[in-house]
Amino acid sequence: MEPIQNEGSLDRAARGLFALVFLTLGIAKSRSLVGKLFIGLGILLGVTAATGTCPAYLATGVDTRETCPLDKLKQRLGR
């Protein structure tokens, strides 16, 4: 079974960048509750960036993958 991917390359890159930022901030403040929350958020963003799947996107039907304009044209023509 193929994993369901619903994140485009720009979305994944942004999640990866934010994961690094949150992990860095979380590690710097790891003894506080905020630091632990940042670490958790960084891990979550890192996993979704690595897998290309966002559970919240699945629940809401959002898909940020790029589609070829030709694919859109074929859909409109019913082919």
C-alpha cells in the first residue's frame, strides 16, 4: 500500500525549516514547559516533512502537491 502524500515540495521545505527552528529553541529551553512544547512541535513538523503526509490535511481534504497544468486540462476535458 502506497502512503498517502498531501504536501507539496514548498510545504515540506517550510515544515523542515520550522522543525529545525522549533527543535533548536526547544533544546535551548529544554527544562521549561515551553521548551518541551517546542521540541514536540519540532518533532511533529519534522515527521510530517519527512513523510509528506499531514494528518490535519487528511481530515480537511487539503492537498498542497503541485499538479501539472496539463493534468488539470485533461480533468476538465474528461480524459
